[in-house]
Amino acid sequence: AYEHEDFLFFFAAGNGGSSPETIVTPAAAKNCATVGATTHGSIGANQVASFSSRGPCAAGRTKPDLCAPGWSIVSALGDSSHTSGNCGVTTKSGTSMATPTAAGAAALLRQYLTNGFYPTGSPVPAEARNPTAALLKAMMVHGAVDIAR
């Protein structure tokens, strides 16, 4: 990260439950985006899932940085064969199911900035920016909605 300031690393907060200080390494790191899990609309929209680890971290940092849906997520299901053509799905819950959603949102945000859509909303090549990881994380955190803990 020191040599590549535009790399934003995402880590799942962990599934340590609702007790404080259950986020551990590597999710406790300062310069990463730590992602907790929320429930979804049928369970109770915008609530942290009961299994999602909570902060603060032992070092006193406020974590997780973001939360995304992580309850009953339908995901791809493969097998150990590279040639089977398996296209199955599975339903899982956990912060590791929420983390790709947040990382995908950051990728879209990065693309928005690198294509010069900010500040006009239309692509203007002269406005293209290469955002740092700190800027992406700040934009995501400050663009998030505060939810029930």
C-alpha cells in the first residue's frame, strides 16, 4: 500500500458476533476498508447482522468502516474440476459475502472518477482523476448511511 497509494484493500470484519472488540487482524488494519454484514429487507433492512464482528479494535480504531448485505446471499458454487461446467449457486451468510459488494462499489466509484464523470456527471477527459485509496475510502465512508448497531 505504501508503494501503491491507489490500492484499497478490503477485509471482512469477521463473524465474531455482537460483542465489542471482535474485529481482529487483518481487518483491524488502519489503511484498509473493513466490511461488516447487514441483514436484508425481509429480516430487517439496515441492521448489522447478529454474527458480524464489531469494533472498536483493540488499538481503539472505529471499525468496521462499512457494512453491506451479508445475510442469505446467493453466490456462485463451483467444484474442484476446471472442466465440469458447473454453474450452480449456493446461499451463504457472513462478512465474507458482504465484502465483495463493498469492493465492487469502490471499483465503480474509481471508474466514475477515472473516466472524468466528476464533477459534471458526464465524461470529461480533462476531469479524469486517479484517486488514492484514502480518497476512495473517505468517499465511501462519508457517502454511507448510519445504521442501527
